[in-house]
Amino acid sequence: MTVFKAVYNLLWGDLVQIPLPGGSTLGLSLLVIILVPAGVYFTVRTRFLPFRLFPEMVRVTMTNNKKTEHGLSGVQALIVSTACRVGMGNLVGVVAAISAGGAGAVFWMWIMALLGSSTAFIEATLAQLYKQKDPLYGGYRGGPAYYLHALFVPKGSRRKHSIVASLFALSGLICWCGISQVTSNSISASFENAFRIPPLYSTIALVIVAAIIVLRKNATVRVLDIMVPVMAACYFFITLFIIVKNAPLLPGVFSRIFAEAFGLRQVVGGGIGAVIMNGTKRGLFSNEAGSGSAPCAAAASHIDHPAKAGLLQALGVFIDTLVICSCSAMIMLLTPTELT
């Protein structure tokens, strides 16, 4: 437990403290210091891709949905990467961010989605450029470990391995195992709270279902092809129903989001730093732009141009944060105060 806390404090703890008006401080973590400037840099270098090429993202999605024998289609890769991005963080994490940072955290979460989509475009395009044939399952494989290896071990070099690429692969494996545990723990806790089902029973059921899916060749993609669109659509339309039913409250919700994002009350009360950081960290963690999981899905797709894979993954960030995370935020902010 001490090791996990130390790693968390290194990555997400307040590495640098910047004083703000009203006695507040803006605590910058290592990942925020790395990922936010990277997102700004990629947004500028791609000439504001999230705004300029959003229609192209939609067009590429509509024209790359055919199945292929050589690997995943572009849309299948988008679905797999969306499954990587969307999880309990989109539900529980958004609630936690608003609880700690107020409604203004939602605005900064949106900003991170715009910056993160540029990062997602770059890393997915690189994954396509440096992908390799998969001799075990067929199709392709790749991701950050592969293009990091190409960076540090150029062709013709006597070196066979890259320490940085190997460390990324190892840390990614540990991270994804941990995220699976967090997800299963959240699901088990939800079943226990709602239906009084002991965590042991729901955990065993989850392991059996996951094993059946993962251990069968190509079963994961086939299951996600059905589950992810249905999951996202159901959550979206449930939220839409809640919004329509509470339409008179909607102007007040948006007013609260923007007021608390830059609000004088938060500055005077010393809470503006918490507003900004909770929204920023939630956006970065949720859309996973820069974390390296989604590019592995992008590399597995068979597509006629690497940039198209990048556009699909950039759209995935919009789906994750601007749609699903916003749904969670709207459900919470439209809920009567006495129920929260």
C-alpha cells in the first residue's frame, strides 16, 4: 500500500504549488505538467485539429466501418478504444470531481477533452505508422512501446531493446491490471448496495464472463461491437430524458458551470485551484489521451491512411468526455440538492 501511495503522489500529487488570489493554491501534478502542455503543443501544431477537422472525424467514422480480414476496421478500433476509455471514472469519477471542485470542474473537463483529442490524434497516428504484423492472432499490433522502440533503437542499430519502451510496456500491464481491479470493485460494491449481493458472488461471475470473452479468439471485439454502442446510447438517452424532464433547470446548470469555473466567489473563497485541478485531472484520467492504451487499439486497425486512425481516436475523446462524462455531470447537477 505504501508503494502505491508513493507512486500516486509522484504522478498525481501536488508537485508544484502556485499561489492564487484569495489564498488558494494551484497544485500541479507531474502528469498535469506533462500532458497539458503536450495537448496545447499538439493542438497548435495540428492547427487546432479538434475544431477544424471535427466534420472529417465524423465522415471517416461513417466510411471505415467495414469488416476486414487483415485486422480491425477503423470503427471497431474506435469501439475498442472507447471501451478502454469509458469506465467507472466516467461515472464515479465525475461525481467525485464535482463534489470536490464544484460545477466549474465540468468546464475544465471539457477543455481537457479539446486538448486531449489532439494528443489522441498524434499517438494513434504514430501507432499506425509503426504497427507490426501479429504472428499470434493475425492482423496487427502496436502502440507506444513500438514507436518508442523505433525512436530509441533505429534501424541498423546493434541494440535490440529499448529500456524506455520496455518500461512503458511493463507499467502499462501493471496499470491495466489495476484498472480492472478498480472496475470490478466498483461493480461489486454497486451490486451489494443495490441488491445485497455479496461481493464474492458478483466477482466470481465477472471473472467467468471475462474469461469466456477474453480467452476466445476475436470474441472481445465481437462483444464490444455490441456492448459499447448499446451502453453509450442507453446512457445518453437516459440522460437526455432527464434533461428534457428538467429543462427549466438547464440554464441555471450551465450558468453555474461557467460561473464557478471563473467565479469571483471561488477566487475569494480560496477554492479556484480545486475547481481547475479537479476538472483537469478528471478530464486527463477519463479520456486517457497520453496514457497509451487507446493507441494499442488504433494500431490493430486496418485502414488506408494513418491519419484516419488518428481522427477516429480523436473522436473517441469527444465521445468519452464531451458526451459520457457530460451525461454524468448533468445527472448530478440536475438532481435536487436534498437527494445528494
